[in-house]
Amino acid sequence: MLRISLLRLLGRTGLSRGLCLRDSRLRHYSSCPLGARDDAQDARAYFTTPIFYVNAAPHIGHLYSALLADALCRYRRLRVPSAAATRFSTGTDEHGLKIQQAAATAGLAPAELCDQVSAQFQQLFREASISSTDFIRTTEARHRVAVQHFWGVLKARGLLYKGLYEGWYCASDECFLPEAKVTRQPGPSGDLCPVSLESGHPVSWTKEENYIFRLSQFREPLQRWLRGDPRAITPEPFHHAVLQWLEEELPDLSVSRRSSHLHWGIPVPGDDSQTIYVWLDALVNYLTVIGYPNAEFKSWWPTTSHIIGKDILKFHAIYWPALLLGAGMSPPHRIYVHSHWTVCGQKMSKSLGNVVDPRSCLDRYTVDGFRYFLLRQGVPHWDCDYYDEKVVKLLDSELADALGGLLNRCTAKRINPSGTYPAFCTTCFPSEPGLVGPSVRAQAEDYALEAVSSCVRQTNGFVQRHAPWKLNWQSPVDAPWLGTVLHVALECLRVFGTLLQPVTPSLADKLLSRLGVSATERGLGELYFLPRFHGHPCPFEGRRLGSETGLLFPRLDQSRAWLLKAHRT
Ligand code: MSP
């Protein structure tokens, strides 16, 4: 089934609901959670990925966050093509104890480590066709200005005070933890060491004077925000989880560290002895990108969609909206949450040596193939397991055989010798089911095209049922029906190609080019399915197909031997 999990994240949309022949306009897109208010041609939408820690090289989980944001953003551009209407930012999170410690371990200056790893993320995203419009590094001067300004606003509004903070801190997760979230595990020397219950990362006891944010004041405003906008956080279980967290007391939040302990960060304005907490620093990146504190940022805020993994939900759904409300701004419009990738059933980690390198996956499975796999297989509300065989099986069956095979069947010289988008014959395929007559060729099942067009395999079933290769172009009885079968299948392919653009941009381009669909005919606004069935003209009927472009997606298992060899090396 060509059900793409991204589309599940979007809600009830095209491929998952099926295209309705009886109502051929793809109206369902207007009901997707990106929302009617985003639909106006001049309305702006701003998509963000989390900014990525530069302590280690990127892995497939990072790429997944970026791909989801990319596909959502490309999908939005299909609906609202004006280039000025959509902005998409990503970047690297370069300050904090985690980076300071990673640099020390690597024997590098923190800035050197940041340059190296940030460049790796930028290269990966270029290779994976991430269509971001902005890349931010938190070590840039523009970001320091934004963070210090934001701090000043909170201070001026009386929301920061100095106090003694005492508790557990987890440097790997860059977060404070209450006693209840800490457990003991045997460390390398066998002694019991305190670790975070959730992540398993080591924690250490901290006691110092810090600046503290009056987070506790925001419990009710946050509840009001979430209750008033049930789609603020999707999928729903995450929205629910945040409301549950807010049932409990919300303690104030320490938002700085002693500079003697944490020097790699942005100093508190007017107090060099303190460095701003890395999460406050990192979250403000979303404002820096759009020009904050200059007024221009207001044209992009709050029409913002944050795409994040579930591990950073609390920071985005509690701390960030509270900080924004504190600074006199609105919370973001949407928070899309996804779950995690495990590898052969285990959490990915450097120490287990099972980190999957996304660049070698892009090489092995092609950019479109790997994008398709992650977006098709990943599910927003539960974790997904990665292993190579799964990728090969999925891509071979869905892209190479089902989609590629269908295209081949409808365009091959033997079946379609004129190389055109053939005419649809309303006598062979009347719009009323149940009509009988010598020229009626459509069968009862063919009227279930809602299902046929909802999935590539079922379109293949339609073609298989009518076996166009057994029909004869020279026969006046067969020819109109043969053309009609190909016309319907090509219409299905055109719809699949259009809808696949956000997921597999090059493959969709290849498919649509082969069908002769021009660049201006690929938007959602242009997407009318099978207009001839409703007695409307079809702009493609009789048109020459585009030139041959070879296999749409080559089968991978033929190169299996190579794959296994590549793996062993
Ligand atoms: N720097 C913070 C985010 C700050 S945003 C203001 C951070 N960085 S991260 O590099 O650790 O994670 C970035 C993204 O990658 C998050 O969305 C996270 O959920 C995602 N992933 C990291 N590991 C993952 C998997 N194994 N699977 C899927 N995504 C996961 O958090």
C-alpha cells in the first residue's frame, strides 16, 4: 500500500483516504491540519527542524527529523507555490556543556568541533535534498544579539530572579532532573552511578547560584493555550501527554550556569559570571532566523510549525511557549512530534556501535529511495526499527515493482506504440455503472476506482484485469478500450507522481516528465483526477508522452551481493 506515514502525520490526506472518482477534485487537502488559514496565497508559513547538537556526526534519526520538516514544507509549497510564502530553517546547536565536554574529549577547541560537525550536517542535508531556506549556527553573532535581547525582555518583565539552584543535571540531555527521574546503575567501575531514568545518561549533582525563570507562573496560561487549540501539538497523544504533565506542579527553571563551569555559551547580559542555559539559547534560534529582534520577524511569527522528536517535547511544548508568553509573544502555531528509530531493536548509540550513517544509506539506496523508506516506514507515534533488509524489500516492492512496473506497462512501445496519453472513451467506460451494450467494456469493479486510485498496486490490478497487452490497436472494437485502460492508469500515475513530490522529489519529477506533465501542471491546484469520466476535457488526452527516462527505480536486490560486500567492508 502506498500509505506514507508522513501523510498520516498530516492527517487524513490523499493517498491514505483515496481519491474519489465521484468527486474528482482533491478537496481533502484543504482539510489537512496545516489549516485553512494557511491556504491564502499570501499567508506565510515557517517550518523548523530542531537544531542539531554537534557533539557527534549525524545519524538517520537526525535525518528523519529534517526529512519530515522538508516533506511538510514541500507539500505546503505545492499548495501555495509563491516562494515568498514559505520559509524553512534548520541548523546546529553549538553551545553548552555537552559540546564543551565533547570538544575536550576530542582534544579540539569547541569552535573547531562545531565547524567540523556543522559542516557534516550541512553536507548531509544538501545530499538529501533538504530544501531549507535558512541554516543557523548558534555561534553566529546574529544569534547572540537575539538571545541577549530576548533575555533583556524577560528581565524587564520581572520574570528572572537570582536564586540558589540545587539538583541533578544531565549534560548529555542538557536538562535538570528531579530526584524522582534519577536512578542508579552500575558504572564502568562497577559502582552504582546516578543516571537519568528516561535516557540512561549520567547525571551529576549541581549546587550554584543561577538566574531563574518564573516558569511556575505559566502553568495556567499553557493549559489555556492547549485546551483552546487541540491541534497545537500533533499527533494527539503528545498533546494529551503535555496536558498531563501540566497537571503537576511546574517548578521555576534555572536558565543560567556559572561561567567558570560552563564557558562555552552566551554570557548573561551585564553579568559575565553567568552563561545562558543552552536550551534557552537554542530555542531562540527560531526567532533569530526570522530577524528577531527587528520587527520583520513579526511577519513569520507565530505562523510557525516546529517539527521535533518526542525526546524534546517538554522543551518545545512547555519551556518554549512559556518563555514566549513571558516575552509577550504567542506560542508557535503547530508542534509536529515524531518518535524514534531503533536499530535491530536497540537504541542507536556510539557505545553500542550501531549508529546508522545516513550518507552511506543515501549512496546505497539513492536519495529518493532512502527518503521514501524513512518517510513511508516511520510512524509519528511509535518507534520504528531499522534494518537493511527492510529497506531493500520495501523499495523493491513499492517503487521498483509496483510504481515502476505500472509506468512501464502503460508507456512501453509494445502496448503504447504511439507514445501518447491515449483518449478516454466514454462509451467503453460510461459514467453510470451498470450500463450494458456492445461497446461497454468497464466492469463493476472498475467503478471502485476510489480504491483503485488510492493505491498503486490496485491500479496495477486494474491494468492486469484488462490486460491491455492482449488488446489490439488495429481492431476498431479494442482500440478505444485499450486507450481508455491506459488513459485511466496514466491518470493514476499522474496523481501518484504529483502527490509523491514532497517525498521523492527526483523520482516524482522523472515520472511526471515521462507522462508529459509540465512544471506548471504539478501543483495541487491543477490536480483533477480523470476529468473525462465527468465529461470534462482532459489537457493530457492525445498529448505526446515525455521522452523515455529509463527505469523509474531499479530493483535493489539484484545488487544485493554488492550490498552485502559493501557492508562487510
Ligand atoms: N539540540 C537539541 C534540539 C534543540 S532545538 C531548539 C537536540 N538535538 S539532537 O541532535 O539531539 O536531536 C535533534 C533531533 O533528532 C530531535 O528531533 C531528535 O528527536 C532527533 N533524533 C535523535 N535521535 C533520534 C532517533 N534515534 N530517531 C529519530 N529521531 C531522533 O535535541
